[in-house]
Amino acid sequence: MGLLNWTEKPASTLDNGGVIAPDERLPWPQTAVMGVQHVIAMFGAAVLAPLLMGFDPNVAILMSGIGTLIFFVITGGKVPSYLGSSFAFIGVVIAASGYAGPGLNTNLGVVLGGIIVCGAVYTLIGFIVHLTNERHTRTTPMKGMEVEEVESDVAVHWIERLMPPVVTGAVVAVIGLNLAAIPIKNMAPTGFDAWMQAVTFLSVGLVAVYTRGMTQRLLILVGLIVASLIYAVLTNGLGLGKPIDFSAMAAAPLFGLPKFTAPVFEAQAMLLIAPVALILVAENLGHVKAVSAMTGRDLNPYLGKAFIGDGVATMVSGAAGGTGVTTYAENIGVMAATKIYSTAMFVVAACIAILLGFSPKFGALIQAIPLAVMGGVSIVVFGLIAIAGARIWVENKVDFSNNKNLLVAAITLILGTGDYTLKIGAFALGGIGTATFGAIILYALLSRGQASKPD
């Protein structure tokens, strides 16, 4: 099916627990609400990442929406995904710019040049994958038949040899586990906040288990609203913690332009940031694998286009003053929980994000969500990301009695979770990077000289 040509599924599909495929959609009202939930799911990380690097959050949100639409168009609406600010850039951006925070990064221009080059490298990899991903047909004698047509995806085969399910599952799981420290360490400054995080993820859990239909599908959004109301009663009403402050929302204009920044191209920064493209490849491959496993759809033919879409979106974002973007694992978690994979809801989410980028008032309203509540939601979503990685292992029947698979997975998880960092001159490769490259290299080393057998 072409762009904007989804098969509409009846709303009753929700009540029956049915799966909504990428080329299907619910009626537009339900699709719109699901789009809002995906905006909420990505918002915390999509705002936190630019804040840690000194970017304007409104620009980052705006470019995440534009980038998602670019990705949708280039993939032909076949791959459900939201593109948000990538945490893989944080270390190299800080190293390249010397940013010490807080506030806006005064040396943002040189970082943007590096992000654009990184996107260009990523796009080039995507074109190589796309061109080698043409389906080749060969004939094989079959019992009782003369021939059978057999198709093979050349690019997918060499990528899967480089990053088989044991590797991609570990990388996806590590993304969730590596992010776990953010809500635990940074989003609960007081004991009350820690308890409110517990109230939040308990609210999400109760909604997920004890409700039905649309309410159950909106477990993240409904749980967040319930927890925010409880927080307001306890703080604004009873004075037990920091009250919700709406003054910033009241003072912010309804519409306004974010602060765009022009890129500056400097060799050192470009060399420092460009290698992040390889991490983005692994993240995107893990995303496609995870969604393929969840939907039962073979998305391998769209792998090259997914890389190109993400690469072009990163270049466009960098050109306007935004962060590098990646397929967002947070939204994988929401899809896994809701069983709704329609690309239509990501078009809605992208349009909402664009409006957010141009609306300081609405952005201030979202940012008024208590930090502890957002932290509780993050615990749920990051945990779902980790489980999505484990699902790749289960769906692909990864054999952990094989010591090679056992060690690759075990070491990768600890490298990523512990944020193991390696420094090469001014270049620092953090936990997700060391886990990604470590998994690939370790699998290749342990496979040398081994007899070929299923993993």
C-alpha cells in the first residue's frame, strides 16, 4: 500500500485484543489519541537529551517531528517508528564543544557540523544496504517438483552475519538498561519523589492489567494522568512535596519560533562525531528486528530505506540546530505494550511534535509534568525496551547453551548497563557504544574457526 493508504480496522478490535499492523489503522479519533501517547512516551528522553547537550528543547522536539515525517516518506510508511534525540551523541557532543552546562551550548555550531557529517555517513551506509538488498532469485530442485523459487536478501544476510539475533537482542536490551539510571538517579531527588515514581509505575501496571479496550491500550498516558492527579493532591493540596508549577505555562506565548542555530564545519569535531553513525546503524537494525518480531512482518527489505530515512533526518535536524536523531526505543516499548504498530499514529505524533516545537506554552505545559511522575513512566518504558531485546532472543530461538551466545550476551549487558567507557584521545565511547561494538567484535572473534551451526 502507498503512503496515507491504511486499511481501517474497527474500534472493536481494541476490545478483542487484536493486533493493528503497520499498514492498518484504527478510526482516526483512536489513532489521534494513540499518537498523543507516543508523544508522551518519547517526550521525556527527547527533551532530556538536548538539555544534557545544551540544545534548545523546542528545536529538538520540532526536528524530531520533521524527522519522523521524513522517515515515514522515505520508508513508504512501512516501518513504524518515531525519531527522537539520540543519547549516543551526548558524550561526543560534550567532548567536541566543551559544554559544561547548564543552559544553551555556546559552541553549538561546530557540533552541528559534526552531526550533519554523521548523518551523511549514515545515509551512505543506508544506500549501500539498499543497493545490495535487492532480491536475487535462484532455483532449487524439490522433491516432487522441478524447481522452487527461493529469495535471498543479500544485504540482510551480511548485516545479520555481522549482527545476528544474539547481538541485536543484546544491543536493544542494553539501550533500555543503560537508560535505567536516568529515572533512578536523576528523576527522584527526594524520598517523596521516589515514592511518587513507585505510585506512577504502579498506576501504569494497574491500568495495563485491570482495564480493557482503549483505556488498556493507553496504559502509559492514562497511568501518567492518574499519577499526576495523585501528585497534585499530595503536593498542591496537602503540601507534602514540591507542588506542580504552572507559572511558566501561563507566561509562555502560545506561538513562537524556537532558537535555530547555523552549523559550522570543523575537522576535529566532524571526526569525533561521525563514528556515531555505526551506533545508529545498530540501534536502527535492533529497532527493525524488534518490530519485525512483534508484528510477524518481514521488514528486512526496508532496512536500507530505514537507514537512509534516519540519516537524512539527522542531517536536516543538524542543519537547523537540532540533535542527531534515531529510531526511538521508547516507542518500541509502547508498541509492545499496546500491540498497535500502525504507522498512522506516528504521522499524528510527528504533527503534534511540530506543533509543540512552535508552541512554547504547550511545551511548558508538558514540562510541568512532575519530574517524579515522568521518572516513573520512564522506568516502565525503559524496562519495556530491555524486554524487547529479550524478545528478539526468544523469537529467534537463540541458543544460550552455546557458550559463544552466552558470553556475547552476558558481557554486552554488563558493558552497557555499567556504562563501560573507553577513551581514544579526545574521543570517549560510552556504555551503549562499547556494548554495541563489543558485541559485534566479540561475536566475530568467538565465531572464528567454529563450525557453522545455528545460533
